[in-house]
Amino acid sequence: QVQLEESGGGLVQPGGSLRLSCVFSTRISNIAAWGWYRQVPGKQRELVARITFSGTEYLESVKGRFTISRNTAKNTISLQMNSLTPEDTAIYYCNVGRSAGLGDYWGQGTQVTVSS
């Protein structure tokens, strides 16, 4: 059984920063993508940032503010979030996509709230 544990969410004022972390319970084989998604109630889940072998992708609204990184040796994915705005408020989910149509792994989600 593979578990993804997320941490780092919380309440922060506009302009503040948070760093989200996701650790895997074990090494995952056939990884094709490492990413972070977010979802607001009543809206579709959206890609925030993702690392693939083709490069790194970011949601347009977070470019220049968020940075995704991974540490293969430590089985972790991180998301550094700077200059946060209320529009960044959402539940953030860690995701690991696998190649050859294999199923994805998802974290339980961590709440990020940006408010004054």
C-alpha cells in the first residue's frame, strides 16, 4: 500500500508564504509525473504545478510565485508558495502519475487559507 502524506498547510495573510511537503510511504515505480493540484468547493480540481520528463509546468496564475521540487532519494515533493493571495485558498493535493496508463496516487489534501 502506498500512502502520500501532505503537510505544511495553514492560515497565512496575503503576501505570506507557505511550503507544502508530500512524503511517500515507499518508493514508487514507473513515475511519469510529480505534481500538486488544488480544489475549491464547487469547482474542478486544477493543476498547480507538475514535473515531468518533458519539463515543469505551472498554472499561469502561480508562475513566478510557486516553485515545485522533488527529492527522489527522500521520496518527497514540495511546493514553495510565496506572495500568496486569497485566490490561492484551496485544498492542495499531492499527486504522483505513473506511466503506461497506471493509476495515480493522491494525498489526502492539506488546507491552505489566505486571509487577512
